[in-house]
Amino acid sequence: MHVLTTPSGKPFRYRKCPEGELIVYPSDKDGQPQDHEALVITPYTCKLISDAIQTQGRVLMGASRDNPPPASLGRLLRNINQSPQQLSYLTAILAAEQFCAISKDGNAYVILHRRS
């Protein structure tokens, strides 16, 4: 299992399934690893977000569950009835794979595509 941190610094573990799903195990409230709760990020969502990052080049993450900013990745997910929360994990994984970089602009996280 792989270990990373979200852009805000919260540790999590994840694994990739052969079919393309990402299984994410968020840390517990004390920041410790746990394996009784997991979040599945589908291949569809991975591709949707990767394509949006590649197309836009620079985009706000917008992981707010309630009101993600317009034109953000979070709004893209909210518009298809998915939780923007998964972006905290997916963007960290994509950054670890060198697909994108994550920077902070004020209180907002900005996702930048790494052009090859």
C-alpha cells in the first residue's frame, strides 16, 4: 500500500486495483492509519479529473463539499453528483505520479498540469 498526504498535510494510504480503481484509506481523527473505512475513486472520475487538468493547465481544486468555486475541479464533480472531497486524495496521487503539481494561492489549492 502507498502512503501520501493530502495537500493540507493529512496522511492517507491507497492502492490501485488492476481495473483502475483507487482505494483510499483516510487516516483516523488522530492522523493514524486505519483500514475499516475506505473511499473508492473510479476510473471514470480519475480520467475526468486528469482530462480537466490537462485541458485547463491551471485549475482550482475546489474540494469544498458545500460550495466549490465555479470552474474548479470540485464544481465539475459536484455537477455530476460526486463529492469534491475525493480531490484531496486524487490530486495528491496525480502529483506523486508527476502528472501535476499542487500550489497554494491564498486559501485555495491550485492544480497545475506538468506538460511533457
